[in-house]
Amino acid sequence: YNGQLDEIIRTEADILRRLKEAVRQETLEVWYQPIMRLNDNRFSTAEALVRLPNGKGGFFSAGQVISLAERSGIVEELGDYVLRRACLFMRECGKGLGLRRIGVNLSVQQLLVGNSADHLLRLIQSTGIDPQFVTLEITESVLIQSIDQAAQALEKLRQAGVHIALDDFGVGYSSLNYLSNLPVDIIMIDRSLTRQILTSPKQYALLKSIVDMASINELSVVAEGGETQEEQQAIAKTGLSYIQGYYYARPMPEEELNHFLSQ
Ligand code: C2E
Ligand code: MG
Ligand code: MG
């Protein structure tokens, strides 16, 4: 047990050291996963995902990097970095590639600090793009826990044109009841709900009812997952509008996305 604990501590220290250095030297990578709009079969948005090189030719898992950054008090700096990079990419290439928006994940700390909306809007505008080209993604669990503090900031962001997405929908807290009251424009259904779509009629019915409920509330729905054609077809049958899955495209570096979408 002690050996395992030592190993975890060493890995985390390694990640933290590399992360701080990568932010300072601006070598931290931001990859993009295009999202398919089903009504016209086009990639109309993409999600920015952080990628920290592990020094062995691969990358640490984004989830691990973010959770460590959150615990170490550097997630605001990391979040600003990713947002700025994604906005600059959108300014340079977005239109030419047919992207209407770029999605960026937000940690709770970024939202709950004072003046978070002003800070984020200033940052977006400083890159020269209009806030209407940005979607900020907030995880469902976080939003529900801190809705009172977060609502004002989210409303301010939305008034400036930013879209707000409820990320990881379906992990734990979900209640269809509150969908009508939240200051959000999009819900992103977690892969845990789409994974069993082919084998479980119950899971399909649940997905379908989420999509119907979202549509009543005029929310867009993105399904995360869909790795095979069969999965993709079953998900699409629920009537939702967007799919983000390996079947269409994996996350990729900026140059690769340029190439991929140009084709
Ligand atoms: P997320 O925001 O829900 O992002 C979607 C995740 O699902 C990505 O994992 C993506 O690679 C994965 N995914 C998409 N389609 C498929 C599929 O068909 N099959 C499978 N198995 N997976 C698929 P990734 O890049 O590892 O990111 C994990 C999480 O880390 C993200 O989940 C997000 O919560 C967090 N994250 C990543 N970048 C950032 C960031 O810049 N800031 C913050 N705060 N969080 C981030
Ligand atoms: Mg996300
Ligand atoms: Mg998600």
C-alpha cells in the first residue's frame, strides 16, 4: 500500500511540475474534437481539450491533469490558457473551417471567483473574437451544487452571447425537472448514458426521454460517445442534434483538425 501511495505522489508531482512548466513556456497543447451536426452532416463546432505531454511520447489523461490542477490552485491559470488558445484558433481558422462555435471546458473555480464573467468576457474579447463564437461547458454536478453563486455569472455570459453547456449530463445528479430553470443552452450527455445504447432498451428509452425533455425546453443536445456506426445510428434515432464521438472523429491537434475539416 505504501509503495502504491509513493507511486501516486511521485506521478502527481511529475504532472504538476510538467504542467507549470508547459503553461509558462506555452507548450501545453490544446487539441480539438469536431462535433457532428446531424441535420446537415457537417462539423459545426469543436471542443477544446487540454493535452499535457508525459515526456514519453504520450499524454497524461486530461481528467487527471484537471483534477490535480484544481487541487493545486492552478486551474484558473490553466483554464485561461486553454480559453485564449481556443479563441485564437477560432479567430484564425474557425470561419474557414465552417465552425460556428468553439467549446471550452470550465472548472468550478473559474466560475466561482469574483467577477468571473467579466474576466472571461475580457479574455475572450482580447483575442479579437466575439463571445457568440464560444460555448463554455460546465459539469452538471458542479452547476447544481453552486447554482446560486453561478447563476448571475452565467446570465451575464449569456447576455454577451456566450452559450453555456451542461457537461457530463447523466452522471449522478440528473433530474429532468430542473432543465427548464437552468441558465444553459446546451446539454451534453455523458458517454455512460450512450455506451449501452445497443444492448439496453431501457438506456435507449432514457436517452430518448432526455432528448424530448430538452427539446420541450428548447435546449440543444449533444451526445458524447458513439464509437461505431451502429451506436451512432441508434443515438441519432433519438432525434438529438449533435454527436461527438470517435466514430466521426477523435480529438486531434490544431494542424490535423485544419487538414481534417478542409477535406
Ligand atoms: P468532457 O468535457 O466530457 O470531454 C469529452 C471527453 O470524451 C474527452 O475526453 C473525449 O476525448 C471523450 N470522447 C469523445 N468521444 C468519445 C467516444 O466516442 N468514446 C470515448 N471513449 N470517449 C470519447 P478527454 O479529452 O480525456 O477529457 C476528459 C475530461 O477532462 C473532459 O471531459 C473535461 O471534463 C476535462 N477537460 C479536458 N480539457 C479540459 C480543460 O481545458 N479544462 C477543464 N476544466 N477540463 C478539461
Ligand atoms: Mg466538455
Ligand atoms: Mg462530457
